[in-house]
Amino acid sequence: MDGLSTTFAALADPTRRAILARLAQGPLHVGALVEPFPISGPAISRHLRVLQQAGLIERETSAQWRICRLHGPGLRAAHDWFEQYRMFWEQSLDRLAELLESPPAPGDTASRKRRAAVPAKSPRRRRSRPS
């Protein structure tokens, strides 16, 4: 699997995304990462291994503490991939806004026809049930 696919596979899990959100506030030791999750320490360790293999976090040992922190380059690859699509959608939305904000051309009756073609909703009648 290529690096970008590995990154998105790691990000697909909500627990791993929550771990990354906690690490975005600063480095934490594994014990602090386990606290808010209703899963075992070994399960957290497996999640951390997936995140590390995807290049999203770094782990180091300092005395008895295993410290985890975000790893920028792994996140940068995903950001760069999304960035090209963000620019596409912004340009598309800008064009749509221009279209919607521009006054209708003289003689343009298409928008009026579309509004007239949409039927108004009528209230539904309730049937009375026999007792």
C-alpha cells in the first residue's frame, strides 16, 4: 500500500482520529492517552503502532515513559492531497456564487419557469379509523 493510502487507512478509525486530536495539544505519554478511551492498553498500543507506521506520530522512550507526538510530514502528505481538491471546490463555489448573485439577463424567463413548475405541497388529510 502506498504512503497516502496507509495514512488514510489510519485516519479511517475514529479512535485513532481522537488520539491525533489529543496529540495536537502536545506530546503525551501512553498512559495519558489511554485514560479517556474505554479500551485496553494493548488496544491503544495497536492503534499507536498503526499511526506510527502511517507516519502520523512519533514515539520515543524517556526513562519509563513512552512519549507520543504528532509527526508533521505524515500529516503534510494528507493535507497536500486535500489541498488540490479544496482549491477545486472553492473555485466551483465562487463560480456558483457569481451565477446566483448576477442579475438575470433581460428576457430570461427560465428561472421563473422553474419556480412555477415546482408544485406547492398540500397538507395531507388524515383518514379516520373505524372504531
